[in-house]
Amino acid sequence: MKKETNIKSKIRGAYITSLISISFVLLLLGIVGLLIINAQILSKYVKENLCFSLIIKNEVKEPDIKQYQKTLDTYSFIKSTEYITKEEAAAQLQEELGENFLETLGYNPLSPTINVYLNAEYANPDSIQMLETFFLTDTNMVSEVSYQQNLVSLINDNVRKISLILLLFSAALFVISFALLNNTIRLMIYSKRFIINTMKLV
């Protein structure tokens, strides 16, 4: 009788331990799921804040530049655009340098610029190279396309690595939770074996 009580106590302890372990693993899965979602949100935010600077030729008139900006805004791969005049660019650079470089040079060497922000799904190295060519050939207004190429590659590589690590970790947790659930079911069946055997005899 005492031996049977000890067995039942051990089974009950193992059962409780399994339930706690499953709950903990499921909690970890939930946390990993939230991390994956937040990583995707952060990735989208960073990609959509990458700036393409379209350097406009100095001889292009402002009304034509604004019309080109409106055309850019109609493209599905573009999230938003921002037109910066020569004067605005000079004021920004002067603020960064902390000195009036226009007085030193005697003229404004900067060009008007349209900053382009892409939708996240187009902010990958392959698409960006194609878009760079597109911006240069779509109109004769653009003299140069400037963007942080290394930063684009770095962001995409890091997002890919983090996503892979989180997915592998999730898969491992899923396997562990499945094994624990299977073990719990076995313990439940074992603890009820006498009832099951009795029901078979009826």
C-alpha cells in the first residue's frame, strides 16, 4: 500500500513538473513570437527611413522639379518624397558645419535634391540597384543618386540572421513542448491504468 502511494506521489510530482515545463515553454514561444513580430516592425521602420537622394541638375527649373516630385509620389514602390531647394540644403549644411561657407566660397555649390523614401518591401539590395538605374534613366533631370549602400546591405543581412535565429529557437521550443506534452499524456495514462483495465473488463 505504501509502495503504491509512493508511486502515485511520484507520478503526481512528474505530472505537475511536466505541466509547469509545458507552461514555461509555451510562455517562451509567446515571447519569441512577440520578438519576431517586433523585429519585423523595426525592420520595416528602418527600411522605410532609408533615404535616396536624387541630385537634380542645377539648370532644371523649380516648377519642373515639383512636377517630377508629384510623378514620383504616384509610384507604388515610393512611400514618400521630400524636395529640398539649394537654399535649404545650404542652410542645413551651414548648421552642421557651424560656419557660413557661402561667404567663403562666394556662391552656393549645392544642388536641389529630392529625398525618396521607399516602401519596406523594395528596400533590399537587388531592388535598390534596379531603382538606382531607373531614377537615372527615367528623366534627364537627375544627375546623381546618393544613398548609403553599405547600410542597406548591413540592415538586410542582420534582419535575415536575427529572423533565422529566432525561427530556429522557436522550432526547438516547439519540439521540446511536443515531447513534454507527449510525456504528460503517458503519465496520465499510466496513472489511470487501473481504471482503464477495469473498463476493458466491463
